[in-house]
Amino acid sequence: MAISFYSEELSFTLPQKRNRAKWLLSVARSEGRKAGNIQYVFVSDQKILEINQEYLKHDYFTDIITFPYEEGDILSGDIFISVDTVRSNAVEYNQTFEDELDRVISHGLLHLLGYDDQTEFQQKQMRLKEDECLASRSLYLHP
């Protein structure tokens, strides 16, 4: 049972991995769930486009793709995050890279927890949950 972080085909190291894992485990617990094996994989725009085309048959860039592998009440999955898109979104939304990255990291976990963002209502609910996650991270992450 673990949350792990990797990078694939790019040089990226996530700071405070252990503390981020504790933060995410606390989010899962707050939803009444336990984390199994959750892997975050940080990739380039090109790699996320390839994953999107191959597995989801979508021909566009995105910041995150989540593949859930639930087993009962245990959360497991692979979460691919495009560092390139997160970086450009941070500029577009006038956020720091770290804040935007943590929003996307929590977004992936929220998908594993069953939250969706297909409709406008779901998108608003997802944003509220992301905000809650970001508010709780200060208990685990230090500047």
C-alpha cells in the first residue's frame, strides 16, 4: 500500500514526495477510503498525447489521465500528469507551478475517489474538492 511518484521520459523530481504521499493518504481517509498502490507518473506533453491516443482514442493534449484499478474499497491506479501542460496552465491561471501541480495531483486522486468532471455541475464539485485538498496540504507540506 503506497503512493509513489515517478517521471518517465523527462527529468523531473517532485519535492517532498513523502509528505505529499501523507497528504494524499489523508485525503483518501477523509473520504472513508484506503489507498492501495497509486502511482503518479510525470511525463511530457508528447507522452501524454500518446497515452491519450492509444488508450482513450482522444487526439489532444491534457494535463492528466487517470487509470483506476480499484479492488473493493481499496484505491489503486496510475495517474499520468503532463508537467509541460501543468507549467503552461500555471502561467495561464496565474498560479505558481507548485500550486497548479498540487491541484492536478489532487484532481487525479479525486477521480480515483469517484469524482467526475464531465458536466458543468461535476466540474464545480471537482473544483470545490480540489480547493479542500489544497487547503489541507499545509498540514503536510512545508515551504
